[in-house]
Amino acid sequence: MARIKNYSLDTTITGGDKLVGTDVGGNNATKSYQVETIGQYFSKTGSADGTQLGYQYNYAGTYLNNAIHSGEFRYQIDPTAPSQYGWANIIGFAFSRYNINLVDIAPIVSLFQNQIIKITDISDSNGNYGTYEVTGISALTDAYLFSLIHKGSFGEPKASTITFANTALTKPDKFFTFTQASSSATWTIEHNLEKFPSVTVIDSANNVVYGNTTYTDENNLIINFSAPFSGKAYLN
């Protein structure tokens, strides 16, 4: 056998390429391993150490108030979706507090609120994935349900093993501009920002004006001024 350094270098790696190694669980026999299979192993474990923390789960069917067991996840599907649903039809993601390595992720679940997450099918070489905004988190029995809004995806979801994680994407901050066309000492604003925004008011001459702001709820507020005028309110 020639020395390894004398073999030509393959600069185009494909999933079908093979490596030679030792099977430590099979009497140290010499075997060949496909690059694609090795890649899937690292995706599932997060490293060569299978005990590493990761958000990997095995598919257990669609979610209809089912019990969620350790290492399992279920998709909650839009009831109007076809039987062969796609990423865009997923409106919820139910998963156990314990991943496939039985690691408890309960202490960090709240960090996913209002974040953009990516759910990746790691059992498929095509790299199918869906990205979602987490709009709500509900506690189940030793499990959680993320309410989701679909943001983008590739391929189709499979009944297999997935991983999910925060992405580098952030939810853009919402803002709203209100125009008070007629002079009034009371401005009633419906902004639908789903939060209690900060408010800056200017009059028709672009001077900043201060008033007394009352938040009716997360989508409405009222501003009272000492005198009527017209202008704009900037909410963010």
C-alpha cells in the first residue's frame, strides 16, 4: 500500500465519498464510512461526543394534545392544510423538555420567545428546513409548545429527526406613524404594535410637543394635550 501522503488530493467532496477507519464497537475491524453518514452523525450529536447538549428530537406524529415523551417532537398543523403538509402549514412545534440525549433544556426555553428559529431535518441529505418566529410558548406536561409564524423554508418536512436553534436573524422592531390631520387636544391612536411603545409628538411646524399618554392596552393609547393642534405621533 502506498503512503497516504502519495495519494492525490480530492478537492471535490461528495456525500458518497468514503473514508477508511476502525469500528471500535465491532472488534476494531477496519471498515469504510460514507462522508454523508458521518455528516449526519455530527448533525445529530453536535460533536463526536454523543452527550453534548443539542436540540435534537425524533418525530412522533402531528400534535393534537398528545402526550410528548422524552426525545420526541410533534408539529401542530393548520387545520385547513392538506394531508401532505409543507413547512408553511406548520403553526406550532411541541417538544419534550428532554432532548434525544435526555438533557433537560427547560432552563433556556424562555430565551426562544419572540426569536426567529430554524428547524432542520438532519436525517435528510437535502438539508430541508423551516424558519419561524416564535410568538408564544405554552408549558405542557414535561414539554413545551411553540406558537409559530412561518418566515421561510426549503424543501419539505419529513417524519424524521430534527434539530432546532436560534438563528442570527432578529425580529425587526415595530413602529407606527400617526397623523392627526385636524386640531385636537385629545389624540386617540390605534397602532396595533402589540406592545407599549415610546411616543414622540410633533406639531405641524415640526416642534416636539409633550402630552399625557395613557396606554389603553398593547394596541391602543390616548394622548391628552393642554391645547388643540394637528401634527404627527411617532411610536416605536
